[in-house]
Amino acid sequence: MRITSMDIDNKEFKKGFRGYEIDEVNDFLNQVADDYEELYKENSMLKEKVSMYEEKVEHYKKIEETIQNTLVLAQGASEQAKHSAQKEADIIIKTANDSAQRILDKAHNDVLKINDDYERIKQEFEKFRSIYRNFMNSQVEMFERLEKDFERGYNIGQGIKEGLNELKLEAKKAEIKEVEPSIVEESVLPEKESEFNTQIIDKEEIKALQEKNDKQTKPNKKEEKVNVEGSLNDFIKRNNIDLSKIKNSSDEIETLIEK
């Protein structure tokens, strides 16, 4: 049982021989009772504070536990978010790499196709250039033959003109020539006239013959152009030449042909 300040105040001691001074003892007991009362009150107050602090500590512990749980949850959520982000990033990177690889493969295939098309068109162009050059050479040879034929026909007509001029000159000389004896005139003139009539051709007949010869020997440009174009079209169809692929290369063809 605990002693209270009241117990100290009410405590009575037995009197004995040679005992303590009563007043001093009472004063001391009163002082002890007061100090004890003060200590008791202070102890009670401290207990209340301790209890309050314990409650606070418990509250703080709960808060700490809550915070720790929250931190654990946050850390878990962070780890999960990090894992999800990493997974999504890996998917995005893989998708981007696959897409980039597909683009590179397509570009590579397109380059190969373009190179193949270029080589094929180049071969077709070389083939067409060779065929076109051979065709133009054949046309040039044909034109040269036509020119020679024309010159040959022209030379024939020119020869006829020169012969006619010579005959006219001889006729004029014969007209102005004086024949002395009339007997000679009677005997020689019919012979000369017969010879002259057999050699001299009527002027109109010569002209008609010359025009006919010029028409036969002179090439018709329109017909010649049609024949050349028809021959070119037949030649292109026969060799299966695709002119649409080399339409833009006509200037280059002309330059190459001139070279």
C-alpha cells in the first residue's frame, strides 16, 4: 500500500526514552508530506503527459505504418508502372524496328526494281537505237538510189535537150545555106529533107516525152513520205518496240544518231 501525504501528516510515533524532539520531527514530517504531495502531483502530471505522449506515439506509429504501407504501395505501383513502361517501350521499339526494317526492305526492293527497269529500258533503247539507225541507214540508201535514178533520168532528158538543140542548129544552118545548081537542089533536097525528117523530132512531142520522163524519174515527196512512214510503222510493229517508254528520249536518240 502506497503512503500518501495524509498518512505522513497523521503518523504518530510512540514516546520513548531519549526520543527525538517532537517539534523537529513534526516539522520534518510536514516538510516530507509537502514534498511528497508535490512529487505525487508532479508524478501524476507526468503520468498524464506520458500517457498523452504514448497516445501520440501510438498515433504516430499508426501514421508511420500508414506511411510505410503507402510507400510500399507507391513503390509497388512505381515498379509496376516502370515495368509497364519498359514493356510498352520495348513494344514500341520493336514495332519501330520492324517498321524501319520493312521500309528498308521495300526501299531496297524498289531500288533493285528500278535498276532492273533501267537496265531493261536501256536494252530496249539500245535495241531501238540500233533498229532505228539501221532503218535510217536503209532509208538514206534508198534516198541515194532515188537521187541517182533521178539524176540518171534528168541526164537522159538533158541529153535529149542537147540533141534537140544541135538538130535545131543544124536546121538553121541548112536553111541559110545556099545551094548553087538547081539540079543538085532537086536531087539533094529531097534526100536532106528525108534525112532531116527522120532525125528531128517534133518539138511538142519531145516536150511531152521529157515531161513524162521527169514525172517517172522525179520522186513524189508525199507518196515517198507515206511509204517511209508506213515502212517505219510496220518495222516498229514487227519488232514489238514500245515507243511510249522511250518517248522522252527522242532528243537523246537524235543526238546519238548524229554522233
